[in-house]
Amino acid sequence: MSEQTRAAHEDAMLKRLARVEGQIRGIQAMIRRSEDCEAIAQQFAAARKALDKAYQEMLACLLEEAVLDPEHDPGETLARVRAIFTKYT
């Protein structure tokens, strides 16, 4: 992965996480205001989905690094991919 591509991925991830952070702060404010539980639950669901999407993007990056590493033979690459799935999913 080129340095420019890596930087773009990092920037996108940081922006995504900042949005999730904003959602969490919004949930905290809703709780402080004693808002309706269903409205709070909806915001929780949205924040969870956004965090899951960020996690999926990070996992895809990890897999790309494993698969595109020219220093490993196919057997090592497959073992690495399996280890990633076992550890992170």
C-alpha cells in the first residue's frame, strides 16, 4: 500500500471515529436530559452500526496487508489470514 493510500485510509478512519465519538456524546446528552428510552436505543443502534463499519474497514486493511505482503509464500499468507479471522471475528 502506498504512503498516499495509507494516509487517505487513516484520514477516513479518523473521520469515521470522530463521527462515532459525536454520536456517543449525543447519547450521553440524551441520557442527561432523560429522553425517551426508545430514542436513546435508536441512537445506540446507529452508533454501534457506525463503529462496526469502522471495524470492518480496519479488518479489511489488515487483510489487505497480509495478502499483499510479497515476503510471504501462499501458505504463510493463508495461515496469516486464518489467524486474523480467528483472532478478530
